[in-house]
Amino acid sequence: MQMRKAINLIIVLLVILIALLTAIIIISSRIGSGGNDPADSGSHEPPVESKDNPGGTAKPPAQTTDTPPTGTGTPPAGTGTPPAGTGTKEPDTTAPSGGTVPDGFRLKKSFSSGTGTPLNIRADVRGEKDAATGKVKVTVLLYLDYRSLYLGGRKNCRLSLGDVSEVFTVPGIHEDSAEEHSQFIASVERLCDYGEKLSLYAKVPFRGSYSDIEIDALEIDTDITVK
């Protein structure tokens, strides 16, 4: 009889324990599902204020890339290209070659203003080895070529060979003859290295007409190489 009472008591206690465990499980399940309440699903944290944009929201950092921007390192169009038409005139005197002057060397050249008329200036260039210096002594003789000519004196005429220059005056000329005439008007002289390049320039103002051609000046502008 006492054994049965003990068994019944144990059964009652087990039923109570099971009921308590069931209640605990149900309560825990409800508490765990409360974090997924639809009413709370739309809540958001307040925006973060940016130091660089007071009162506004912080902007996400700009994305970086290892790819260089298009055109990076490309020089501007036309860089390094010289302007058209510049650099074509050679300097008055180039660096001398310093070569040995050959024995018996002779330089002989002639240049004209080329007006297309009988009136011109002509530069005869002569050169030979100078025994004292071993260089080349270059002499330029300038002539006025013409036929019949009436010309008043002309001042500020010029003859230059490299850095040596002569300013001179052409005297008045009155010539009726139709024959060819050649009148010496100026000269310059310079010592040069063999192979040296020099500018040759001569100018005589005219400012008139000859053989029905208007001529402002009789002019020679060229380069010569001493070799």
C-alpha cells in the first residue's frame, strides 16, 4: 500500500515537472520571436553626421582603382614641335672645323644680286692660305655692274663677311654708254679656319626703276664655306 502511494507521488511530480518544462519552452519561444517583430523591422539608426558636411549625412568613401586615368602621361598636342618657318636661317658663323689648309688651296666664288636687269652688285670672294697663321685669308671685293646709269650718291651701304662689316658710300654715277661697266665700291677681309661657314651680306639702297623694273635695293644674302 505504501509502495503504491510512493509511485503515485512520483508520477504526480513527473507530470508537474513536464508541465513546468513545457511552460518554460513556450515562454522562451515567445521571447526569442520578439526580436523579429514586424513592427520593429522598419527601424533604422539615426544618420551619422559628417565632419566635412555638418548637418548632413556622411558620404561613403570614393572607390579607388589601380587603373590610371585615360590619357595620363600623354604630352599636350604639338609639344616640342618648333613653329613653322623658324630655324631655317643658319648662324652668321658656325663652329670652325679647324682642319689643315691644303697646300696650294685657292678659294674663288662670285655672287650677284640677281635683279634680272644689267644693274646689280657683284661680290667676288677670294681666299688663300695665310703663311703666318696657317689659316685662310678671305677677301670679298664688291662691284657695281651697270650699263647706262644716272645715280645720285648712296649712303649707308653695307658689306659684311661673318662678324666683319664695312659701311660705305657709293658716289654718284652719270653714264650714257650702253656698254657694260663694272665699278669697284667696297671690300672686306677676314682670317678663317678651313671648313668654316660664314654669312656674306651686301646691300646698296637704290629706290628707283631700272629697265622698267622697280628696285628698292641691290642685295646679296648668302652663306659661303671656306673649303
